[in-house]
Amino acid sequence: MQKITLLFSILFLAFSSCGVKTTQSMLSDGNYDGAIDRAVEALRTKKDSKGKQDYVYLLEEAFAKAKDRDLRNLEMLNKENNPANAERIYNTYVQLNNRQEKIRPILPLPLLKLGRNANFPFDNYSNEIVNSKNALSKYLYENASALLKSNNKLDFRKAYDDFAYLESINPGYKNTKKLMDDAQFKGTDFVDVYAKNETEMVIPKMLQEDLLDFKTYGLNDKWTVYHSTRQKNVSYDYSLILSFRQIAISPEQIKEKEFIKERQVKDGVKTLLDNRGRPVKDSLGKEIKVDNYKTLRATVYEFRQFKSCLVTAKVDYVDLKSNQLVQTFPISSEYVFENVYSTYKGNRNACDDNYLGYFDKRAVAFPNNEQMVYDTGEDLKAKLKDIIVKNKFRR
């Protein structure tokens, strides 16, 4: 039992030493907040023990250096008097405050050898946080409002990000929410989607409607919206055109195949005979019995109904502002109708078990051409979605 206790003690000291070295390394590298995080975590339990003293010293040093660095940065940023520094100033004050709140729950922390508690001079940053937040809010609002006057969609998206950030730190500031919605609308690419039939065949209306129902694709995102029906008061940026180029439908075919199947099955037992036709006996004089097999035979007449449809198309991306073709992607889909059924003469059990189901099937009516074209729809839809997902209009 003593050996086990000693082993655990050694392991604990090893892990503790490793943690202290990592914290020291962070402190040496200037990663003060990383060192603070590790030290605070280590001091959440048994903070008054001798084994945790190194963490207390490291935490005191890391806090002092982090605070000094932040205050020096603030001094420089304030001297520059640049409104663009507003975010850094605000975030630095928040960081100073959060660092104190992280340490506060584990205080006091005794330094046993020095006979005193570790020193963490805390300050009240509430006024500085409020003032810097107001300055940042003013800067974000004015900067984003200026971007809204641009004619560039990317500027509108930057404006949206600024308004969204402003709403997160200062909810309800002026009319930020409305302007954020305006920025999103102005920054959105609206895509007009429609189909063209360049074949000499009729494209089923249901297929076109299904392919152009982009609500089922789940492709609308924050900055791209697809419309299969043009809407009023929307200025479209791009067109996505699905052009059917060719539809090839094979003739209805029925192919017949005849073949013979044989299978040996067990049919009771029989007496084992030697080469002269006499019964073979065992050592006790009894006749030896062996399995008796018989051969099943069937003539199978297999019929295969077959019809295929190949649809080829292309997807064009058109920039409506410049009226230029941006990209073209080929797309094709094949649907195959096949029905196999069989009849037989003889014993059906001569066939393999997995084949017997064909004897229960019968001939069915071939789908008409319109249905064949429509049945390519699911594959076409999947391929169209794949093209759009991999090829955004605006990168």
C-alpha cells in the first residue's frame, strides 16, 4: 500500500512540475494570458498547499506584466487620437477587466515563504469600458453608414459586419438593426433561375418545376438568394440557366434468352454398391448406406424489358450587370428502365434460390417517353446542386 501511495506521489509531482514548466515557458514567451489561464486552473484546488506555490508566484508575475503591457498600449493608442483605434482600445479595457475577474474568485493566494498574500492591484475600469464602447459604437455606426452609400456589394457586406458587431456590443444603438437589414439586402446576390429547352422534345412541366424549386436544394445562404420566379423590387445580379441540349430515348426492347439449369438434390438414402453391383458391408456385416441424389432439370425462358433515356444539358452562369457569360458546366443524366421475368418447363427448383423470384414476375407496360425524361430528374437535381455548391457566383 505504501508503494502505491509513493508511486502516486511521484506521478503527481511529475505532472505538477511539467505544468509549472509550461507556465514558465508561456511567461517567458510573452504569452501572459496563457500563463494566467494555466496558473488559475491549477490553483482552483488546494491553492494553499506548498506544491502550488510556484503557480502563485507565476500568476503574480504574469498579471503584473500583462497589465503593464496593456496600459502601455492604451497610452500609445490614446496619444495617436485615431478613431480607427476605437476597437483596440475598447477590447483592451475589456481584457483588463476580464483578467481581474478571472483571478478574483481564487483570492487570497498566500506566499508562504514571504508571509504575505500575492499582490494583484485591481482597478475599476467601468468608466473606461463605457466610454470606449461609446466611442467604438460611434465609429462603427459612421463607418458602416458611409459604406452603405457605396455601389459595391462587398462594401455592403462589410457594413453589415460592422452593424452586426455594433449590435452585439451595444444592442439597440440608434437604428442599427434596420441598417443591418438594409446592408444585408444590398449585399445579397440575387440569382434568376430558369430553364431553356433546346431539344425537339417536350420537357415535362413537373420536371422543370422540380428542378427549379431551389427551396428544396437548401442553397440560399447569407449572401446568395435564388429565385425561379422574378420578384418585383429586386435587381438581379446573375442568371443561372439550365439549357436542355439533347434527349435520347432508346426503343422499347424485349430480349429473350433460353437456358437449361440442372441441380442435384438429396433424395433419401441407398445401399453402397461395389464395382460388381454387390452391397458393401461394414465390419459387423451390416450394409453401408449413403445419401441418394437425384438431378432436377428445368428449361428457363428469360425475358428482359429494357428502355433508357439520356438527357444532356448545360448550366450557364451569366453576369447580368455586364451581360457576360461567366462559366458553363455540362451536365447529363441517364435513367434506365429494366424488368426481368422468367417462365420455365420442368422443375423450378433446378434454379438457384436467388433466381426463383423472377418466376413470380410478369411483363409490365413500358413507361412513356415523358415519364422516362421525368425519371432522370432526381439525378439531374443532385448534379445541378453539386455544380452550384462547388462553383459560387461570387468568390
